[in-house]
Amino acid sequence: MKKHLRLIAALMLTVFIGLLAGCQSAPSTSQSQPKKLVFGVAPGPYGDMIRYAIKPGLEKKGYTVEVKEFSDYVQPNLALNNKELDANLFQHRPYLEKFSADKGLKLSPVVNIPTAGLGIYSRKINAKNAEELKAAIKPGDEITLANDPTNLTRALRLLAKNELITFKSTIDATKASEKDIEKNPYGLKVSPVEAAQLPRTLDSVALSVVNGNFAIAAGIPLSSAIIKEELSEELKNLVAVRTEDLDKQFVKDIKEVIESEDFKKAIEDPKNVFKDFQKPDWYKTKWNIQ
């Protein structure tokens, strides 16, 4: 009988030790995955996209979500690299790749999201399309554009597409700067400035090519653009993370939430500005949108 009691006691002790070890090891698993996610954004609508379309889904998965807004296009990537953020949402792939290469950062895209494109805006010229704009422009009229290389090229290509300027035939139009303009038939004065300042320049210049997020942040309706950019897939904004985190569960959860029906419902909600954004290819395919 005593032998049986000792055997039972030994078995119970073994089970207890196993349970204790399991309890002690559990925190290390949870600690490897952040349960608080900090997203970085630039001024504009993408902070609200996180709050209204992404945050609810992540909260259902047990995360708390914080949105940190930066005033420019530089700090969100530096902060992500320095582990002050878990992800950011403000940029397209060409900008991410060039910035990462220039600064020696290891950041990677996760998923494209609905995006507001560039627009040519004016408070001094009354025009509804490219032809009316050409008729109204006067020689010497100033037009401001973003001064970072990728968005400067993007703005110049929008001007060239609408025959407001012509590039030199010897240059790569995907890397063009204001120095590569060969013909300027309307005599525009092209002035690159910091992207966040573009809406403010509308009070003093004839025209400005404004990024969609900064237009919305300044209260400028996207529908008021004289000319709107048709975004290629690579120019649609994306969620970025550190490359070392790509395979972590929190990144998979972010992607799953963005590809969910709840995200789509928030984007398509008539009360939200996102309904007019240009949708990424995966979104159009998944939800059968033309």
C-alpha cells in the first residue's frame, strides 16, 4: 500500500513540475510577439484608416493599437528602423526602396492599401480639366511639387502625361527631376518644396501638385483637383515593417485584418473619405471590383 502511495505521490509531483515549467515558459512565448502595436503615419487620412479600418480587427485578435503621427516623410521610416514603431503606413514602394537604400535600412512591404493619388490643385485658376488649364495658364505661373526624388518624378510625369512639359529624350522618365525638362511650352515656373508644405503654397502660387494625404489633411477635397493621377500598383501606399519581423505573427495578423471583409466595409462606408481612394489589385480581385 505504501508503495502505491509513493508511486501516486511521485506521479503527482511529476505532473506538478511539468505544469509549473509550462507556466514559467509561457511568458517567453507571449513576450516574443508584441501585444501593443504602434503604427507610424504622416499627416492625412492614413491614421484614420488605421483607427477605423484596421484597429478594430487587431483589437479582436487581442492587440492594443497606437497611432503615432509624424510631420514629414522621413521620420516614420527612421522610427520604424529604430524600433520605436512596429509598422508604418504612409508611403509607396519606390519611396520605401529608395529611402531604405539611401539610409541603409532593412524595411519591407507587407500589403498595399487603398490610396489617394496626386492631384493638380489651384486657388487662382478656374479650370476643370487639362485643356481648360492649358488655356488659363500664363507664362511665369508657378507650380509647386514635392522635393523628394520619387514624388518629384511622379509629379513631373503627371505634368508630362498632360503635355504641360516634355522630358529630354535621353533620360529615364522614371527618375526625372526638374533639370530633365526639355520643353516647357506654357512657361511654368517649377518649384520643388517639402511635400507637407504643398497645400500652404496654394495661397501664393498658381498651381500645386499635392499628395493625396496632404490634400486631405489640409481639408482640400480630392474631387477639387483639376487633374487627378491614375496610380500604378507600385505607387499605391503600403504597410511596411522591419524585414526581420516579416514572418512574425503580428505581421500576419495585420495582413489578415487588411484583407478581411470588415476592412472592406470600413473602406466602402460612405461616411469615410476612403471610398474614393484607388484600390490595390488584390482588393479589386478579392472583392470582384472593376
